[in-house]
Amino acid sequence: MVAQEQGRQLVRTAAAAKKARIPAFRSDREERDFWARHSVEEFAKDLEDLGVEIRPPRTEQIALRLHKEDLQVLRSLAAERGVGHTTLARTVLEGWLAQARSRSTAARRKKRRQPA
């Protein structure tokens, strides 16, 4: 009996290895159900490094004063994108800061390369 169970286990493992591709999901529910039954380790060979930096949670807050019209435009733009106005403002600001950091880093590298 144990040998039969082990044989079945091996057959299931071999079958799983053949079709070990992450499917395209039609809904969040379908994806949740899939990952409830599978481990990411089954798909390790298909995964790729995204080069995404995971930063610690945000802890600092600031207050901004905007003109009423600017706030209305911000809320309107955020609604078009399906996000809150504070989320949109933070995203825009973080993007601008990332660009500024990258320009600053590039300028420092260029300065170091120039002969003295």
C-alpha cells in the first residue's frame, strides 16, 4: 500500500513538473485559489528578478496647502486613475524625488570621472 501511495506521489510530481507554468488569471479570486493550492517554489525556474527595491513603511507625514482649484484638479485626476488624491500626490512626488536623486547621482559620477 505504501509503495502504491509513493508511486502515485511520483506520478503527480512528474505531471506537475510538466505543466509547471504560471497561468494567466481571469480574476483575483482565481489567482488566490491557484496560490492556495500551489507553492511559488514549483515555478522557481520561471521566475525572474524584477530589480524592485522594497523600502520600509512610510513613517513621516507632511501637510500641504493648495489652492482650492488645484485640489479639485488633483481629486479629478486621481478619480480618473482610480486612486485617492493623496495617493496620487505622493506617487507624483516620489517619482519626482527618484528622478532628482538619479540626476544627482549621475552628476556626481560625471564629476568624479573628470580629470583634476
